Amino acid sequence: MVILLAVLVVGGLVWLVQSRSGRDAPARQAGADAAWVPTRPFEGRTISEADIAGGRIVVSGLTKHYQDVKAVDDLSFAVEPGRVTGFLGPNGAGKTTTLRMLLGLVAPTAGIATIGGVRYADLDEPARRAGGVLEASAAHKGRTGRDHLRIICRATGAPLARADEVLEVVGLAAAGRRKFGGYSLGMRQRLGVAAALIGDPQVLVLDEPANGLDPDGIRWMRDLLRALAAGGRTVLVSSHQLAEVEQLADDLIIIAAGRLVAQGSLASVVGSISHGGRTLVRTPDVAKLTAALDGDAVVTPAGTDEVYVTGVDAAAIGDAARRAGIAIHQLVTQRPDLEDAFLELTKGKAAIR
Ligand SMILES: Nc1ncnc2c1ncn2[C@@H]1O[C@H](COP(=O)(O)OP(=O)(O)OP(=O)(O)O)[C@@H](O)[C@H]1O
Ligand SMILES: [Mg+2]
């Protein structure tokens, strides 16, 4: 019995397709274990300069039309090795479609997506170059997580012992011998990551990997992805959890309605939006404070006895209150965060198509 799950092992599947079509199949099958260089990537190995150069993702003019829906519309961006790049956009923006095109699962209507200058389908050793955790895949309900991974090891030419290594990395060592049908959502997510890591890939592409993870799991995922990027790998991760992305990502790509709306470092994207910050003021005399502030101040209600003030800084508000003899119970300056930037940048473009 086969069920659909939130795990996709791109490398293994493409390798299987390629080997069925005859490309390199006998050599890989015969010499797979002997040719495999044990990498032990999570014990300090860093990838070489050449590997790092090979891990750059470039998307150029990428377009995908489904009937009259422009799921992805002339999208261009680059993702750098050694960094975690957050891939953001409202529901239906085209994130999953873009990642699927990058991993050779969907043919673009136009444009190209490359890893190290080569399309995924043309990579020599796809499982070693790029690992993906996307939305849907088939897995056997009655099979253990460990057996699931061992099958992928066989398909990709990795030694079977690699299954136990990656189970350990994702914190599933104890659950590895339990049947997949009994896995929780978070366990399935972890198994998906384990599968993607089997080939110790240079490039890791993850579609909403934090879904279903508990707080401990979210921190684990953050630490893992940061460690992979610190070792020179390219990490591209889509997410709707903006507070988490703020802690995780170095760079951002934001799309809406299939098109690029922002690209750059986290700081530059958040810093690009119009309002430079606001001050939350709590006072028992809101009306008097409003009258006391100078003409540049814009006051908006925030709650009982609370207002947001923009246009003047906290010092100016405090001085004005002192001059007018108004008590101030709280004065907090709030800088714009990623949520503010995201909402402003995607405003009016968020409609699900
Ligand atoms: N196979 C398909 N057939 C028809 N339309 C599709 C197909 N795949 C995606 N689309 C459409 O393309 C658009 C982009 O979808 P996509 O899944 O890429 O968005 P997303 O950014 O991943 O959204 P979410 O945040 O909800 O996961 C949507 O309008 C969707 O309905
Ligand atoms: Mg999606």
C-alpha cells in the first residue's frame, strides 16, 4: 500500500530514471560502493573551492504557465554557496513550482534554472550535487524509515551504512526501525531531510521544511541548515514562518504572483521598506499627548491607553510629554522586521491565482 507523503527524494528518483534509460548504469551499479568516498560531512568535512563554485544556483527568465495561470513569470535570481537563502512569497506565489523546475521535476515553459551552470537533469551525480525535500512523494506505509533510506542508498550508489548516519543526523536513530505509517508529521519531515542528505549534496533545496516540527525540531533544523551553509553548501529554503526565517537566513528572495519582488541580504531587504520604525507609547492621556506632539508626528491607536507614533523619535516624544506634563508609562521603539517588509513588498500582489 502506497501513501503520499511530504517527502521527495529528488536525487534518487532522477538517478533511477537515468539508470533505467541506460546512462552510466552498469558502471555505477558494479562499482557503487567501491567508488563512493565516505564523506562523514557532519564531522567537520568542508567542501572544496571547486565544489563551492559548483553550488551556485542561477535562475534566469524562468517561466511556467499552467493553462491561463502564470505560476512562475520571467523569474531571475541567484543563490550563493555558503549562505542560507530564504525563499518567500504568499500562497500561490510560485515557490514550489520554481523549486520543482530547479530540481528537474517540472519542465519550464521558458527560461532556465542551473546548479553550478548545469541544469539538474544534466548533472553527473545528481544525488551528490543537490538534495531536495519537496512536498509529495511515495513511501511504503509498512516499511521502516531505515529501510526507506537504504533503498535510496542503493538507488544513488551510497553505502547502506549511510542510512544509519543520516538517521542519526536528523534525530531519528531511535525511530528508524519503526514503520513509516506510524510516523508523525515532524518525523516524516525529518526523514525527508535524511533522504536528501544521503548523497551529502552541495546544494540543499527545502520546501517549507519546518512544517510540523516542534520548537525543539525547528531549532534543530536551523542549526543543521546553518552548519551546512557554514561548511560551504548552498541552502535554499522556502518558508512562511517569517520570524524563523529572520533567525535562519542570510539572504532572501521574495516573489509574488510568479515574479521577483525583492532579492538581497536579509538586512538590505528589511531596510528597504519605507517606514523606518515606530514608537509604542503608553500614556493615560492619549489625546493630550497627540496635541503636544509636533506636526511631523503621525499617531495611530494601538490599544487602550496606547498609540503608535511615527515621524518623530522616542526622544522627541518624551520631551514633548515632559513639556506638557503628561505621564508616560511605556515608550518602546520598534524597528521594522521581516514581517513588515514582507507585507509591504507583497501588498496588492498576494491574491491567490
Ligand atoms: N500542476 C499544476 N497545475 C495547475 N496549476 C498549478 C500546478 N502547480 C501549481 N499550479 C498553480 O501555480 C501557482 C503557483 O503554485 P505554487 O504551488 O508554486 O505556489 P507556492 O508559492 O508554492 O504556494 P504555497 O505557499 O501555498 O505553497 C498556483 O496558482 C497554483 O495553483
Ligand atoms: Mg508551495
